[in-house]
Amino acid sequence: MAGHDHSHGGPPFEGASQSGHGTSSTAGRSGGHAHGGHAHGGHGGHVHAPKNFGPAFAIGIVLNTGFVVVEAAYGYLSNSMSLVADAGHNLSDVLGLAAAWIAAILVRRRASARFTYGYRGSSILAALFNAVFLLVAMGAVIWEALVRLVHPEPVVGTIVMVVAAVGILVNGVTAWLFASGAKGDINIRGAFLHMVADAAVSAGVVVAGLVIQLTGQAWLDPAVSLAIAGLVVWATWGLLRDSVAMSLDAVPPEISPEAVTGFLRDRPGVIDLHDLHIWPMSTTSVALTVHLVIAEDHPEHRTAANGFLNETAEGLRTRFGIGHATLQIEAAGGPACRLARECAA
């Protein structure tokens, strides 16, 4: 017999004790319902993605877009590479916020016959895009800063300080907008960390502008831009690592496969298990599939049920090439499957 469940973002094992989800049927009974290989809306691992962050995304994008224009213009006028570097960083944040916002909308769209889990994976792609774009932008900044270190150019320190001070305010407000969701979603966490880092970087630029104003040492400007780029690359590495792992269906780091296995083996009647898979469906939801072997003398064991499962799994393999089918038996007339009720809603 096989069981199948998708975690709903709660404690790691919360979903495992619930009704399964997948191709669900009855063996030797009538009135069973089928979930058609997830084509019903992909409710395995419902997205708890931010429902109320639309205004935060909008405000953050508007504020940072305006600041990018101002910062880039004054960076050019003051000949400040550090301002231009920070403007490039903020531009990448704007694109990252836009991608995360689009993904947050897509993950709530209903599934279709083709996209049987809906568009939840778009949140993972958005996080990956955000990390890659940011690293590429910082590569360009590092190159230009190195050129400026070899050939320093005069910088207007006062303008640098004023514009960077505005950046502290803009980035601080934007970070505050995402603070409440930073723990639950890698996209929101990325936005929050970027804004906090930007505020800190802007503070560093203010200090650099003051030192340049007092000492006239123009080389400090590209040096600060290199420090900015290094900080951003360091902060982005974790986001890149996590988003790549998610895109490769790695088990989320907060979930222990050994602990999940132990929990399942302790379930009544289970004597063995195999084909256990745990993977992120999006940046906020986790899915699990497993085949559970029930003891012969346990009430849940049914010879007919095993035959039905084996025949159905073989049919899926030979007709459709689906090699990892997860099936669950449900008794007609018993308590309604939680996922069936949610799918009908």
C-alpha cells in the first residue's frame, strides 16, 4: 500500500499524518473518489505565500525605481562610482521585487490539466533569477571599480553623502514593509535582506563621502564600491544556494529525512517503507510521497488493495511512462479526505 501527502508548510510531520493526496481510490468498495494525478488543482502543499504583500511590493518598486534614477543621475554628475554601484544594486532589487511579485501572483493561480501543480514553481524561479541577476550586476560594478582604482577620478563628496542618506531612508522603509514575512518565504526574505543590506551600504557610502570631502582621497570611492559589491555577493550567495537547491528538488534544510522516516515507520501497522520523496513545490510549500508497507495481520492490509495498487501503477508506467506513482486507498462512507474537500472548494 502506498501513502501520499503534501506538507502544508506547518511542522515537518504535520502533513504526514493527514489523508493522502494523489490518485486516490477504493479497492473492493464503491463510491471512491479520484484525484486524477494532481490535475484537480495541485493542493498538495498549499502556498502560504504572502497574501498581503501586494502593496509592499508596489511601494517598494516605486520607491526604489525613483531612487535608482536619482542615484544614477547624481552618481554620474558627481563622478561617484560608489553611487553608480549602489544604483546598479538597487536596479537589480527593483527587478527582483518585480519578479517576486509576479511569482507571488502566479503561485495563487489554479492548476490546469497541463500545469497540475499550478505555477508554484515560479516562486523558485523568481528567487533564482533574483540571485543570478544580482551577481551579474555586481560583476560589472567590480570591473568598473577596479578600473577606477588604477585611474582615480575626483568625486564631489557632498553630493555622495546627501544621495546616500536618502538611500538609507528609502531602503529602510522598504525593508520594514517586508519584515513580517522574512521568515516564511525565500522571496520575501531575499527582498528584506537586500533592503537591509542596501541601507547599511548607503550608510557606508555616507561615511566614504565624508572622508573624501575631508581628505580629497578619490580612491576611496572605488574602494567603497568594491566593498559594496563584496557585501552584496556575500549576502546573495545564500539566496543563490537555496534557490538552486529548491530548483533541484532538494529536501528543505529545516526537514530531516531521517526524522520523517522514523515518524512513518512508527505509524501503526507500518513494517517498511520505500520511494520516499520530499521536495519543495514552491518557496513556501513542501510535498511528500512515500510507499508504506502494511503488516499482513493489520486491519489496513487488504490483498485486493495491493492488487489494485500494483495494477494501476503498472498501467501508469506502461501507458504514460510514469514510474513513481503514489496511490492511497480510501474507504467509501468514511471521513472525507481533507484534500478532497479543499479541492472542491
